[in-house]
Amino acid sequence: MEAAGLVADVHYDISAVAGELVTYETWFRFAGVRDALVVPDTLRFMDQAEVAAFLTEAGLTPVTWYGDWTVRRTGRPAPRSSPSPHKTSRPPRRDPG
């Protein structure tokens, strides 16, 4: 990876998977720097119904679902051609009057 004139090797190490939580570290090794920068993080993977419930509770209305939401339920890995699941939403329309 190169940005702003800096060159770095970047890789990810998954350290734990617990249900819908995946904990991992992103490692950055910058050229000419001895120590790596390690950034821990945890992602939560919810199914479509859970995401829809959170959006509804937040007052957002679903617009369009993209991607393959069936992969998690089947337990099979997604094919490389399968897009990541994404969702777009917007606040509900308000009556101007």
C-alpha cells in the first residue's frame, strides 16, 4: 500500500470468532520503520432481519438491499463473485404540513 509518499505492507490476522463477532488485527509495516503498527478491531455480522430491525428502530426506512444475505444461513462460504451484503436506507419522509 502507498499513500502520501509512505509505503506500507498491510495484513490482517483473525484472532477470534464468537458467533456473529469476528475479532482481528490490522498490521501496518511501514518501510524504514522497525516496529509494526497493530490496530485491533471487532466486526459484528448480523443477518438481514437483525439489520432491518435496527434500522426500523432508528426510524430509517429500507430502500434497497444489495448482496447475498443467504451465505451466513447456509454455512457455505460465499463464491468470489458474490457481492458483500450492503443496505441503503433513509430517514422517513416527513409531512411538511
